[in-house]
Amino acid sequence: MKTKVLPHKWNFVLHIPLKVFLNLQLMNNLVIVVTGGAQGIGRKIATHFLTEKWKSVIWEIDRKAGDELANDLNHPDFLNLECNVAIEDEVKTAVRLTLERFGKIDVLVNNAAIMSNKPLSALSLADWQKVIDVNLTGPFLCTKYCEAELRRNKGSIINICSTRAFQSEINTEAYSASKGGVFALTHALAVSMGPEVRVNSISPGWIDQSEEQKSSSAKKEFFSEEDHKQHPAGRVGKTDDIARLAWFLSQPENSFITAQNFVIDGGMTRKMIYL
């Protein structure tokens, strides 16, 4: 009796241990949501996960930036949804549309943020409130309405905090306060949502985001030797540095890491500077 020869691709599959094969299938069906994902760090995180075979969804208030990225990628596993994370109904709608398209949410990256850096005397209550609404209330709302999905899938939340939560430049009261809130929100959520959901934050330092922008804003920034030397690592940071850590924190095998903040700044905030 002749032995039936299977097609090459099935021969390959049969030589993969079942556990590894199932893990590969699982990884191909994971979904990440990145708020403010059309530009900057959020954009790099969203596209990094897409290259790792995840379904990648961005919730983005800048329609032009979101549409441009979606058109550039032209990828069936990428979804761009217009959403202001500070508006509850828009967050609810974004969750619903994400689930309609991909059926689940495994990782939420709360990245959307704005600044209003003005002298205190010029910083209006409306200015202050807008920053708090986007940078702090936004992560609260997105987490609240993704909670059921994240618990069901034993997922992960990554909040993009900032070194400004721990040190300040002049006229950054609203931004620094909002990021201090994100830091505290992170460990509070980790305690409340564990063990099903892990919650961590990343605090970027000086990160070059100049090329991760919509075409009308993208322009390569050049840094001086002095700029790089301010960092013990010897260089200004890149968006890839943040995306790689987000990828690491999202992996199920790193399930013992939660309620932590990771400063990624090339050592800059540890360097003593005398004037």
C-alpha cells in the first residue's frame, strides 16, 4: 500500500510539537488596542505588534493621522477608529467596534496624551481640565470599558506614563500632575484587577518621535553630540525602545510582572548635573 504524501506545509505542521503549534495559533489571534496610536510612541507600538502578527487597533482623535496610517499600512489586521478617550460614549463605541471587527481585546495601551505648558498665571482651569481629561480620565475610561474583555482573556494593560511624573521642567504643572496620576492609577488597577489582568506603566524619557508623525508634521530631527552625551546610554531614545518593552510586558510568560513602572530614559534621570 502506498503511503500518502502530505503537502509540504502539512509536513511542516506535523513536525511542530502540538503545544508550540497551538501557541502559534493563539499568537495569531491576539488583539492590541493603542490609544493615540497614529503618531509618536503609540504609532510605533501599534505597528510593532502588527509585524508580530497581532491584530492592531488604534483609537485616535486625529482623523487625518489615523486615516493616513491606515492607508499606508493597508493591512487586514489593522483597524483605525476615531475616538476621543476623554468622552465616555466615544470610548464605549470604540470598544464595541473593536469587538465587532476582531472579537476580543487582549492588551490595552493607554498612550493618548496632550500638553498645555504655560506659566501658572496663564494656565486656565479649562486648559488644566483638558489635560487631566485626556491624560488621566482617558486611561480610566478605556480601562473601565475594556475590563470585562481583559479579564476574560487574562490580558494586560500598559499605561504610558512619563519621567515627568517624578521630575519637572518649568511650566509643566498640568502634564506632570496627570502623569503622576497615571503612575498611581497603574498600581491601583493592578491590585484591583489581578490576578486576571496585569497592569504596568512605562515612563519614557527623551524619545525622538520626529519621524513617527503624519506626513504634514514628520521631519527628521538632528541631535547634537551634547544631546546624546546627557544620557549615560550615549544617545537620545527611539520609539523602538518603548515598543520593545511594551512587547515584553504583553507576553503571557511574564505574568509575574505587574504594578510596576519602567523608566526608559537611557539613565538620564539618574545622572547628576551640576551647573
